[in-house]
Amino acid sequence: MLWRMTPNFSCVGTFRVVLYGLLVSFFRCVMLQATDWNPGSLHLGTRMEIHGRYKNYTWPHRDLASVVAGDVVLGALHMIHARSEDKVCGRIMAQGGIQALETMLYTLDYINSNQSDILPGIRLGILTKDDCDRDIYGLEQAVDFIRGSIANIGGSSYKCKDGSNPENDVRIISGVIAAPSSVTSIQVANLLKLFRIPQVSFFSTSPVLSNRERFPYFLRTIPSDVNQAQAMVELVKLLKWTYVSVVYEESSYGMQGFNEVEKLLKENGICLATTEKLLKDSGVASGEAYDTIVDRLLQKVNARGVIIFGSDQEVGELMKAVNRKKATGTFAWIGSDGWGGRGLAFRGKEDQVEGAITVQPLASEVEGFREYFRNLRPQTNLRNPWFIEYWEEYFKCKYPGSAWTPFNENYTKVCTGNEEVTEENGFELEGQLQFVSDAVMAFAYAVKAVREQVCGEYEGLCPAMENIDGDLLKKHLLNVSFTGLSGQHFQFLSNGDGPSRYRILNFRRNDAGHFEWATVGYFRGGNLTVESPLQFRVEEPSHPESVCNKPCAFYEARLPFEGDPCCWMCSPCNKYQYLPTKDACEECPWGTLPSWLKDECIEIPPRYLQYHDGIAIAAMTFASLGVIGTSMVVLVFFIYSDTPVVKASGRELSFVLLGGILFCYAITFVLVSKPMTYTCGTQKIGMGLCFSVCYSAILTKTNRISRIFRAGKRTVKRPKFISPESQLVICGSLVCVQILIGLVWLLISPPKSIPYYSNRDDHQLVCEGAVGYSYMIGFSYPILLVTVCTFYALFTRKIPEAFNESKYIGFTMYTTCIIWLAFVVIYFTTASNIQMRLATMCFSISLSATVALICMFTPKLYIILLHPERNVRQSMMAKAAFTKPNNASALRVDSGTQSDVGFSEVEMTQRLKSSGSFSSAFSRSTSATQTYSNGNSISTQTLDSMEQVFDDEDVQL
């Protein structure tokens, strides 16, 4: 049945006709401006006059339409003809066009038949137009779907002669099933939303169409390309490709699909070798353009994997170019549903397509349709005005009486109409016809829901449904749930898309050597499952690698080539670098080294002087022996504290000195402890303090001796501050200076432990003060004390031996200076090895303490322990005064008892003065100088002053 879409008024309504024409022109202008279409040389709004071989005719037949009358009428757009660059519409489309149309009619028959109780008492009608796979052409055809809505706008002041209103046989289109192409669906959706007409597409997969704000009345039974892109990238990952090329068509379908694929490839670290575009919306590309695309693909020799997001026509031309360029078998294809399984893409190009893996929305065969279609005949299938053209194209014959087309005028064979459509002569069923059937079923169930809501128990079509509200129909469309003729359950997603279900197809040879699209897996809900092995080619079963470079070794970084960041050279990292990413080596921080796998930096175990280290054991052993020895001296001095030797040694300062020596030995155990805040603080205070205690006591001793003998040369008056209490105050004052220095140092530089790196392989845990030369701050004051003590020892070296404890102080200081000179040299040369520096410090401190202990106390212990008979008060001075000058031994007095000479002198002087018998002899000698065999001399005045200087508790010189 042919229906020419022109208004048919029973009487003329001039105003409505004018309004119709103005609105049609207006909507065409609006839609052209609202799109990115760039018209080429063709003027799609005009027909072409063809000068045929037998007669002239116009092409295309734009007014042809397939009509099924009904109570509720739907509109439909199908891709009946392919696009053509020079003829507007090209050849008939067998699978995506005629088969899709017949599936729609077949489903409509089922809905209107007695087999179905979906719409009892209501017939569903349809008006089908051809869009020729062109968006603007399809838009112009879709304008006929809104004529009923335009005619229904407002009223008319025109009346028929009998006074009645004019009658119009143009029915209102309640919904539209359109379109196969995404770009055409976008154009149509922009038009239909102005009239609130719901639209359901069966093949449009562009992600743009999921935008509910932009396309509020658009739905589709096929899933969005967002899901398809995910499936394609999952296949790339399954094949372990990291470097691929992408070819996409110049359409909304291709460009939106490419955008999704590109985004997912980047997210998964897969590089793009090159991207190529196939012309579609702006025209039909020439063979040379396809050859250029193949040449560019061949330039990327390592990118053997190619993703193609396009339609069957364009992909078919690309495969022809692959054949012309002798690139068969070079590329492994991953394809979209626009060409996978479609004859135009692979028929006659099987060798070029072999091994392709395509993603196709999961669809089952519509039950009974195969037999229905094969039994169709041109003489009986009158509701499909393009079926005769399909018949002619399929059998390459001219049907008697058919209209001339640019394609059938060359056929010499005459069609009988009784030819058989079979698999043997090339029949192949389109794999996605379920989506066409589901679109019709969805409208049927939605109309049923609307009828139940607005008509209630009314039988048939109630008046309220003569003009179905588009919003109400869309609401019920989104809520439909049914099992279609394919046996699969269907329900729209919340955004109006179809459920995400895909079949994975592999084009390969079967066991019989024939090519087939074999189902090898599925993609559901974001998960890819492969149920049978993928096959590339018979001679090369496994798919080739598609990588620009082999992965670098674990110790190498990728250095991308300029202009092609997906390809790289491998550069090894050095000993101290690791790979936080695969693209660059980075230095590990000091104190760390890269792991064996170069994926992280591992801390070098910190080194510090520990108790179990050999050198620490030696230092602690030395210090322990010193502690034991010092403790024994302390014990002896305590036991014999009231004996002349201990008294003569300056009992109080001796105990202070012994305490300082003990402190020196004890500081070793602090130095070998793990660096922590409190140990570091103890080191800062203790190192200088222990020395300061020792040398403050020694300095006080030497100062007292010096002052006594200097005063004895000038006066018999007792020198000030030589009592034990005064000496302790002086010593304590000297120690307080060191304490003050230490406290200020702590305040300025609080103690803390820090990591120290002498080189890249080193990691030492040290006290902050041990780094550099800051510890010399603590040693500066003790060094000053040592220097002063040494000078005093030099100045008092000529004191008579009988009074000369300073000789042993001198030995102590000379040895200490030698030790400290050696220590300072070692300290400054071990800056990189803090453990060695600390160990050297331990030995130096302990050795200095040992020298003081031996030199200052061994002579006294010798007398106390081995010669107690000499530990008495003696009168040596008188004996010394009358001994012959050449008798050196007569002048020798043990150091341990030398200060007791003072007692002898006092005693002797007192005795002489009391008896008066020796006064003249002694008085004659008072002005003389006493000379001893060792060359030392002391005046009688000095000797006389001893009586004034010493008492029983203070006898030490």
C-alpha cells in the first residue's frame, strides 16, 4: 500500500495549509542550524533527474512509505538504502534496512493478531520512511511525523459550505521508532522533543543520546557505546596489547565511540599509535582516501592491533584498501557493532577481515522471523514498497513493472517472483533484529499501560487516547518489562538505554574451511568472559603482539621518543636510583638504597656505637678497670684519711680529683650508648665537666703551692685562701664555669639524635653535636685548664724536692697535653666516622684519667700500703740544715711525707726558741741562704714562715 503524504482536506483550509508550510520550513532551518552538518555539493531537498537507458526518471523516490493502518499510529525511520555521494541514496540495504523493516512489520502483525492479548480491541499502525543513512535527509523525512501534531495546533476560522469544520485524514503520530544511525537519531530527537513525541531507537548507540536533559524523549533498546567501548578495551587487555591504532568514522556514532575508547585506553595505560578518520557525514570518501589511511596504519609497524569504530559501508571500503595495499594479514581488528557480522563489511573481503574480534549487542533470533522472511514474495508483500527493489538487488534481475532505479536498469535478467531466498544463495540474517522487535513491543506495552490508565474498562480505543499525551507515554515506556519474541527479557535502564549485554564474535575459518562469525564470549555488567580460544588466522592461530617496545627490565626506565611518547628506549638506573614510575629514574634519599626490584627505597640500617661492638667493649673494659682502680684508691684514702700522707695530699681536693677521674671513666658508658635525646644531652654536659672537675682540682693544688712559695719569699704573712674550705670554693667556682657553658650550649642547641650520612652508602645515627666540631665547645674550657695547669707546673718545677708535689702534677699535665694533642688530630680526621670519633674520645678521656690517677696517687699509695713506717710526721728540715752539701741523699724526702717537714721546722724552731741554747747559732744563719746539693735554694725567711703558714689540719704544699 502506498501512501503519499500530502494534506487531504474535504474543504480548503487556507490558513492551516499556510501554517503547515511555514512550520515545516521553520523546523528545517532550526534543525540545520542546531547541528554541525556542513552541506556539500548535494542539495538533499531536491530530487535528481536521471537520464536512464530506457527512460528518464527521478531518484530517490522520497514519497515512498510503508503504511500499516491502525488506531494508534507510530512513525518509523529505516536505513532502507545506503548513502551515496552522487545519487543521495545508494543501493538497497539488505540486512540493516529491509530485514529490520520486515522485523518491525512481523512484530506488528503479532501484536495485532489474535495470538497476542497486549492490545485487545486496538490496532497498532505504522508509517515507515527511508532515511538513506543520511541525517539531514532523515530529518526531512521525519517532518512528516509531526504533520498531525501541526494540524492539531489551534482551531480554524474556515468552515465548509455546509458550516462544518474541515476534515483532515492526517493521523497524529504517537511515537517514533527511529533511527538506525546515531547521527540521524540526534537530528530526529531534536525535532520530536518540540512536540513531546517519544522516540525509541533500535541501532543508535552514541553515548550522547543518554543525556536526558538534551534528549528527554529519546530511548533505545540497544545499549550505549560506553559499554561497548569498555568491552573493546577489555579485549585489548586480554590480548596484552599496549600499542594500538584506532580508526573511526566521521559521525556522532564514530566520534563519540572513539572518545570513550580513547579515555579508557589512557586509563589502562594503552598507547595510541595513530588515529584515522573515515568520512561519513561530510561525504563519501574516495578509494585513494582509504588507501592513505592504510598507508598511515602501515607506518606504525609495531601497532598491529587496530580498533575500528565505524559502520559496515565504510569498513568494507577500508578492507578493499587493505587488499589493494597487499596488507592482508598485517592487522588484527577489534570492531564495533556497526560492522561486526554485517555482510557489507566482510562479504568478498573475508581474507582481509579474518581474525577480527567484534563486539555485538547480545541479541537472539526473533522466533519465526527467518521462515517468515524467506517466504516473502514481491507479488504479495505490497505493504513494503522497497521489497521489489530488494528482490532485484538480491537476485540481480529486473522485476516486471517495477520502477526504474540507477541500479536495476543494467539487469538483463527478468525476475519471476518465485525465486527462493536460501542460505545457499547468500541469505544471511541480521544478528541484531531483536532490538527492532523489542522497540515495537515496548511501544505496544506502553500503549497498553496508557489505555489502562486513561480508559479503564473501556473496550477499544477511548476518546482520551485519540491524542496520547507524550509525557504519559514516555513514563510508561520507561517502566515496561516484558519477554520479547526473541525469548529474552527486556526492560529499559533508568536513563532510557537498553540493558548492557554483548556477544563477542570472532571471524574465522571453521573446520570445514568456511568463514563464520563464531561466538567466543560475552560481556555482561562490565565483566568479559571468553568461552573459546580466539583465533587470528589458520596459518597464525594466535593474535600478533601489538606493542611498540618490549617492556624494560625492572632496573630500567622508559625514555619516550620525541614525537611518539608511546615508544621508548630503555635506560638503566644507577646504583642509587629507583623507579617510582616506569618513565624516570629518581635518586633515593640519603640514608636509603633502592630495593632489588628498584620499586622503592629501603632505609639503610642506621649504624651507631653499640655495647657489643669490639671497640666499644675495649673502651668499656678500659673504663671499667679505671673505675675499679679509682674505687680502690678512694677506699684506701678513706680508710687512711687521717694519716699524714693523706692529709699532706690535701684530703678534700684529692677526693674531688678522684671523683672527677671516676666521672671520666663513667662518661665512656654514655658515649657508647645509643644516641637519644637524654644520652646526647649527657654527652654535651659530661665530656667537658668530667675534665673540668679533674683539672680544676689540680689547678687549685698547683696554684696553692705557687702562692705559698711566692708569698714565702716576700713575707712571713700567711697567704689568703689556702684553707681546705677556700680551696674547695675555688675548685667549685672553676667547675661552675664549665657547668654554665654546658647549660648555655644546651639552651642554644638542644640535644637530639639525627641521621648522618658520610657518603651515599652510609647511615649513622648520631648526636647532633658529634657532627662537625661542635663538641670542641665542651672541650674548650678543659683545654684552658690543662694549659694553665701545665704553666703552673713549669713555674713550680724549682721548688725544693722536699716540698715538690708539683713535680707529679707536671708529669700529669705533660702527659695529658701529649694525649690531647693526639686526640685533637684524630678528632678532626674522623669527621666521617662518628663511631671511630666517639671511640677515640672514650680512650682519650679514660687515658687522661688514668694518667692523673697514676701520677697523682701512686706515690702516696706506695707509702701508705708498702711503707707505712714512713707515713709519720718527721723533723726533716733541721736534719737537712746540718747535712753536708754533697750528701744528696740526706736532702731527699719522700713526697708522701714532704709536707710534714713543715711540722719539723715548726717543731724545731719552737724548741730552739724555748731553750735559747742554739739561738746564736741559728740567728747567724737566718740571713744566709740554705743551699742543697741539687742546686735549689730557699731563704731562711721562707722556712721561718712555715710556722705561720701551716697548722695541724693543713700541711700540704
